[in-house]
Amino acid sequence: MKTLLVPVALHDGLGSVLETTLLAARRFGSLIEGVSLRPALAEYVPVDMVGGMTWLRDEEADRAEAEEAGERFVAFLEGHGVPRHARDGRCIPEKIAESSARFRWRQDVPAGDAFLGQYARLFSMTIVGRPGSEDGSPRMSTFETALFEGGRPILLAPPTPPKSLGESIVIAWNGSTETARAVAFAMPFLRTAGRILVLTVEGGMVPGPSAEDLARALACEGVDAAHKALPADRRTPGETFLAEAADFGCDLLIKGAYTQSRLRQMIFGGPTSHLLAYADLPVLMAH
């Protein structure tokens, strides 16, 4: 987790995104790169559905908002004593292991989410805010672009800034390929965690290894993890994962995203949709 990408935009979750990023960067001595995130000019807002009138986005307003978001990013990290890394500075391999957290800011990026999906492929992890439907919430398109196009894990920052990250970890295991990839990406966290629980819920599994199987596999990697299989009850698997995580004192939940299709989850619901709506702790996801 030596390189962290942070798409920066003005939204209500920005403070939590920055706090979550700082916790991760200090844990691994990471280079944080912030990039300005603003909608593409092709996006528009319909005003009069009968008359067909639209308002085009104000390019100057978007640029001003991006500059303000960048200033907040820089001010936050400098205020917490994180040094700036030169934009053209090289990451020297022999120095990476002992380096401390540092940051750089990149504003000269294309508008729209397409760039984010491509650029995220270069980083260990992308950190975004938990999306929501309310005005001022982080955008769902940002999360989904990084998740589906980046090929790397996503760290979902909760609405309220966390106090710790990766000390007590719950793996929301369902036997799937997606969750197996999330676990593989999360190994730097797992190797430094104090406590780990592999949790399964009856009715939330796909054909695949059990929680005990995964715990045994992690032991071969030098990672000690407890395991727990819960019977089905009135709660959905997503509700159970969050409730058990709270009881465990979890400060990082690991979960594969969209084991069921995105469309099916939009219609019928599912654990990923539930976590995106209600998770109040950091969640590491991969697809």
C-alpha cells in the first residue's frame, strides 16, 4: 500500500476521506496523490423537461470548485505535518520501505470520471467517500468507475472520520472470486492487524471455500485469523456483517463488491448495496 490515489472534490465526505487516507498513509509510509475530480463538460442538468431547456455546466465554476478542493487537500496534509513530494520526484525502490507518508497534488487532469478509472491502475489503492443520494454526498459514479475500471482495490471512507484503521479486521467472506481478490489486495493490512475474524452468513454464500478454509489458508501466509459461521436469521447478510463488525470492534471490513450483478442488487438489494448505504466504518472492496 505504498501509493494511494485520492480523487478530490468538494462534497460532505471529503473530511472523512482525508482522515482515512492519512491513517492508511501513516500505517504504510505511503505516497498520497490527490487529483482534481470534476464533471465532464458534456454533462448537463435538465431544467425544463417539457420545453427541453437545459443548463450547461459552468466551466469556470467547476474549475474554481476544483481549485478549492485542491487547496483543502493540501492544507489538510500540510496541517498534519505530511511533507510534499515533488511532482517529478522519483520513488527510489531502496528507500520506499523506510519512507514516511508524503503527498503530491495533481490538478491538470481531464474532466470526467474516465481518467480516474485509467489512472487508478497505477496505485495500490484508491480512497473514495461512501456515495449517497443526498445533495453534497460523494458521487456513485466516482466509486463505480474506480471499482470497475481501476483493477485495484477501493477503500471506502465512512461519512464520519474513523479513529483507527486496520487494527481489528472482519472479512465478510462469501466464498466468491470477488472477495478472494479483496482479501489478496488486503494482505498488507492483514499482516499488520491485531485481530482478524473471517465471517460467513448462511444464505449469503456462493459455492466456494468456507470461513474455516480461508482462516487455514491465511495461517499458511503467517496471518492468524479466527473464523465464525452464522446461521440465517431475520437480518440480511449485509445487516449481519455490519452488526457483527460493530460487536468485534472492527475498524476495517473487507468485502468483495457486487458478487451478484450490479443490476440485480439495484433491484433486489444485496450485501454490497447495503454496505454502500449504511457502512459506518472503512470498507476495502474489490471486484
